[in-house]
Amino acid sequence: MLPAMGLLLSAAMLVAALMAVRGRRSLPISILAAGLVSLLASVQFLLLAAPDVAMTEAAIGSGLTTFLFFFILARVRHD
């Protein structure tokens, strides 16, 4: 069960990464897809029995970075 879950998460990460790279028309969708890649990576780390790395990836990689990208996007569009 565990290898199948890892394979499914890897495939989902690949799809989300392609969405982030190919999302030329919608920048918010690209930002959300990049955040999803990071969130799925944190779940992958959790499955690999590295909860400290998973928690750091979820907090910094997924949460803070996505928030920062949206904050900067709003500032750039406002000016």
C-alpha cells in the first residue's frame, strides 16, 4: 500500500508541477499549483517517516511561500 501511495503522490506532484510551469494565462493558478507541489512533498516526507522535514516543508514551503507570492502579486498589480 505504501509504495502505491508514494507513486500516486509522485504523479500528482508531477501534474501540479506541470500546471505551475505551463500556467501562463493565470498567475494565481500557477502559484497555487506550486504550493500544491510543496504540500504533496510534505505528505511524501511524512510517509517516509520524516515528520520534522514534513512539518518544515508544509509550514515554509507550502504556507509561507505561497502567501508571500500572493502578497507580492497583489502589491505588483496594485502599483
